[in-house]
Amino acid sequence: MTIVALASDHAGVAYKAMLIDEVRGLGHGVIDLGPNSDTSVDYPDYGTRLAEAIADGRATFGVAICGSGIGISIAANRNPAVRAALCTSGLMARLARQHNDANVLALGSRIIGPDTARDCLTQFLAAGFAGGRHAGRVAKLTPGHEETIA
């Protein structure tokens, strides 16, 4: 069973609750990393929690939500194990998995509606990494990789 960790700040709590139900409905396990109320919190704390769950193997994928999706995606991407992609459409979410091997979907609760958020999640979790020509590019995102400029 695939385990999906979800984390948000206060602006993303409602979307997080909705998407937890969606993840379970798709047959995946869930780790809810908080918060559980709309009391103001700092998105870097929750982006870091999510990144740690990916890095230590508790979760295969993650969903990070804040008002714009920008701050929490930056926080998550500070961890070298994470490739978080901020998506505003199902197509972006699918391509993030297929071309970039993204393992965290970042969403902005003040930017996209709930139906779009569900579509992003569904397409993200259904897609696989295409490999091939994309594998070398993704490898260049790994710390310590010797980058060659063509």
C-alpha cells in the first residue's frame, strides 16, 4: 500500500481534510502531519515535517498545502529527498510525476478550487515516472551529481 503524508498550514487545513478523504478513497494509506485547526501556524514547520516523512521512508508521496502553495513547497524542497511541484491543474500534476519524478504535490488553497485540487491529487497519484530521457535530468537534481553543461 502506498502511504501519502499530508501537511498544511492554517490556510490549507480544510483542503487537507478533504484530500485525506480522497487519498483513502483511492486506496492509499495516510499520514496526517497537521495541523488540525485553522489557528495560525508557520508553513516552514509543516513543510519540513512533510519532507522528513518522505526522507525517512514513512511516506512514498506527500501533499503540501498553504494559501499559495509557494511557501510550503519551498520549505519541503529544502530537503534533498524531496521534489515538490506546485501545481494548478491536473495536467501539471501528471507531468510533474511523469517528467520530474515529483514525490510531493504542492497546492495553494487560495489559488485553486476544491475540484481542481482533487484532480491534481488523482492525476499525481495515478501517474508514474516515465524514466527514459527524463531520468538523466532528474539525476541532475540530486546533490553531489556532477552537472554537465551541453
